[in-house]
Amino acid sequence: MIDIENAKRVFLEYVKKYDINNGRIKLKMIHILKVAQNCKDIAISLGLDDEKIALAQLIGIFHDIGRFEQVRLYNTFSDKDTGLDHAEYSLKVLYEDGLITKFINTNKYDDIIKKAVYYHNKAKISEEVTADALLFSKIIRDADKMDIYRVINEDDMKDIFWYDKFENLDISDELIKTFKDTHFIKYKDVKNNADLILVFYGYVFDFNFNYCLKYIMDEKYLQRFYERIKITFKSENINKKVKEVIEICNDYMKQKINKSM
């Protein structure tokens, strides 16, 4: 049986190695615990048994554990700029460095954990992933994005965004076109903080479970983030583009939720 309370204790002990006064470290610590709770809520909504609910929570704790070293070394969450894939680095911390043994005393879930952590930040989950690993990969991807929407609405914008500059920017017209055509922005195409706005809104189109979409709508996260954008970026061009993006996102969410009713 997975002891999730012990797992939380081990995680908090691990985080003590890092500077909790660093805004990004604190943000990530809280994010991981929130994601673990989201994993639990999603698993319950799917009717999973207690052991699978605990496994989902454990994966939530694991998914970003490599971020702490990334922030310590580079003080950014940008995988592109650091050359460090944080999902793969999380697996290094867990399995190569042996941290996994402090969390759980069995290897029966290793394949599921490895696949779910690896694919939580990838553009798509491989079609070769088996059923159990696929389910937990979908759960962690949704749980992660659910809390990213909380983070971008509550935490310091300077900790959330990759770069220091916010003023005198605009969202690339080319990326706006890409967003409208595909609803997806590649991290490598993000050149500044304004472009990154589209990445956050694009997460809407990658949710697997309507439970999560409904949560995003109920919390009014998209509109609330727009209000923060207006204050932070101080750009009419950005305001106009974001309003259009929000309309596209809202139309999609309403249609997806209505189809399931």
C-alpha cells in the first residue's frame, strides 16, 4: 500500500535542501502539493480504487521534482533556455539518484510512474503507452495544467514568466496565427513573455477530462489571467489579441462540455 502521508513528508524534507525564500522554489513546492491533490480529485471523479488514487497522488508529487535543481542552477523554469527537460530530470532525481526508495518500497509501479512523469510535459503521449500508464499520464497532465491556471492567477508574475521583461512587447502575429490554426504553441517558438501568454491559454485544448475543463470555467481562470495581463504588460495590442484568444478558448470549452452532457 502506498503511504501518501509519508510521501508528503519525504517531499517536504527534500525541499529543505533549497532556498524557500526564492519565489520560484516556493511556487514549485506549493504547485507540486496542489497537483497531487488535483490528481486525487481527478482519480476520485473517475471512480478509481484507493490504491490507484494514492498512486495518482504520488505521481503528482514526482512530476516536477527536478524543477528544484533547475531553479537552483538557472533560476528559470524554461527548459528551452536551460537545455534541461524537467520531466527527464525528475526521473533522474528519482531513479538515478535513488530518491524513489524514500517514497515507496516496491517497484511494481515503476513503469507507470516513469511513463506518467516522462510524458507529463511532452506535446503528446506516445501511442505505444499501455492502458494503465496512459490513464495516469492523462491524469497528471490534466492535474498539472489545472494548477498552472491557479499559479498564473495567484503567484508573482515575475516568478511565473520565463524572462524579466514585460513592457514594450507584443505577441507575435505568426504565433497568433499558429494558435488559431492548431491551438498549440511549441516552447521553442516562444521568444518573450508576451508569446508565453499563448502557451498558457493553449493548455485549455489539451485537457483529457471534462471534470477539469469545468473546474477551469467555474474558477473563471481565463478572464482573471487577462486582468493580470492588462496590468503587467500595459499593451493595447496584447489586450486585443488576448481577448480574441479567450473567446476561442471559451467556445471550445463550452462545446466540449456540452457534448458530454
